[in-house]
Amino acid sequence: MKLLSVNLGRPKSVDYTDQPEGLTGIDKQPVDGPVRVAAPGPKGVGASGVAGDSVCDLRHHGGDDQAVYAFAREDLDAWERELGRELPNGSFGENLTTEGVDVSGARIGERWRIGPEVVLEVTSGRIPCRTFQEHLGERGWVRRFTRQGAPGAYLRVITPGEIRVGDSVEIVHRPGHDITVALQFRASTTERHLLPGLLAAGGALHSGIARAAREYARKHAAAN
């Protein structure tokens, strides 16, 4: 298991984002050399955890629970075959393109060591949005991506440091529960009744999703 590329985005002006200034950092490109990774701070204040990467809409992106976004090269390859087009590393706006890692099958709270020092923790899957759809230029993309159910993973930074292309990716901790990124994604999108079960992932779960799960459980307990 290894890191195929580290991808960074620069602010770009587009007409398809809801960001107030019309800017997005989704167009990420592979870079050479070491890149610093560190916790960026809470959502709404902190941006990307990857140095040199731009997060323009802090309302929905960035922050400690979404510091780094990873997507598997194997899943990009599957989309290449389905869409009939080339998808270079970084095409889905991911910071890390991996090889040999079951990214969407990772458990919430799973920890990865990348290279000699950096440790990241899986928090949730990526929810597709209009900006993602328009960036890719595929009609009905949000629906198609959701149906596929392999969203890639957001990660928080446990141990900061530098990463680079070719670094090994090692799973150093796998929780005992069975709450995977793919399951969390289904619960947050098409199968909302699964939300309360996500709480079994404990404090590793993305804080916003944990709040949604608790609220769903509270409302349905009151209804019954």
C-alpha cells in the first residue's frame, strides 16, 4: 500500500460554486517533493491540513475532521472504464491518491501511517456536491457517485509531519466496530435510518455526522 500522488489545489474562479467569492480549490494537481501535513483547526476556521492546498468554502470544507481527503486509484480506474475518459490523480479533488488501500472500506477511526511519521485517522466519507459535479462535467454526477457508494475518506491529522509520493501507507490501528466509510456514507445520504448505528464508532466519527446521528435518534425515540 502506498501513496501514488499528493495533490494540491489553488483558488480558481468559477461560475458553478456557491462560495461567496465564486472560488474553489477542487482542481487539485499532483506535486513533487515533501508536503507538510498538520491539523488545520476547527471547521469554519481551519482550511486544509495539507500545506499549499486551498479550501475556499470553509462552511462546508476543511477543518480538523476534514483535514485531508483520500481516494483510491483503483476506484478512479473503475470510473475511467465507466465514463470512458482519463481521470488523472487528483481528478476527484483528493489530496491523496492511494494504491492498494481499501479507502471506502476503511473503518471510522482507522489510523494510517504514511511515510515515517504522519498518522491520519479516518472520520467519514465525502458527500458529493454541485461543485464536484460541474468540475467533473458529468450530468447527473451527484446521483451516480452516490449510487456507487465508494466516496473516498476524509481524515484528521493525529501526528503531523511530511509526506511525499511513494510513501508507504500502513494501517496501524483498526477499531473493533464494523462502521466503515461506505456504511457511514449510505447512512448520511440514502439510508438515513442507519444514522444512529454510526455512534458505535465513538469519538472518531466526524463531529457533524455524530450530531446528526444523535439528533436523528432523539427525534425517532420521541416519536415512538
